[in-house]
Amino acid sequence: MEMRCEHLESREEGDVVVARIKPESSATTTFEDIAAEILSLIKTTQCQKILINLQHVEYLQSTGLGGLVLLEKTMAATQGQLRLCGLSSAVEELFQLTGLDNVFNIRKDEEDGLSDF
């Protein structure tokens, strides 16, 4: 089942919701807005497993990192699982510099992320 959102393309793969940020949204929308849409998607679908593909995100500001941390906490509060995949080298470096690579389960791509659940 595919779910349409303004800034996301999402679908269900078994019991996992896969959310991919649309290329046009990554350049024109704040990540706070995208994170709010992902949070709404989590609540609407009541999913316990979500894989967020960040392949079209070239950089994140501190508010974007904060949005991801909020999503992680939201999922953890209900014993849910969140995975990230498709990080650009710049975003991956930011996660390493901030230590968030130890907080999030980061996978190479969607296939790797789905197989990790």
C-alpha cells in the first residue's frame, strides 16, 4: 500500500513503512516540516518499524538533526524501530561528528535497511 504525502513517497514492505524524501522537497523544504510529516505518517499507520531514506538530503541543520532525534524517541517510546539509509557523505560525516551515528541504526540502502529489521 503506497501512502502519498507532500514531501514523502512512502510504501509498506511487509510490516515496515519505507519513507523516501522527495528530491524536490529536500531542496525547498525545512527538515522540520519533513520530520513533522514523518511523525504524522507514523501516527497514521501506527507502524512499529520505519525506514527513512535520506538519499536526496544533501545537508542537515541542527533543527533537522533534532527532528530525527524526536522521531527516534517517538519510535523507542512504543518499542518501535527506526532505521536510516542512503546518507550522503556530508550527512554521514555530520552524524559522525555529532556522535549520532552511535544513536541511529544507519544502513547503506533500502535493501540493507529492510533486511536489518
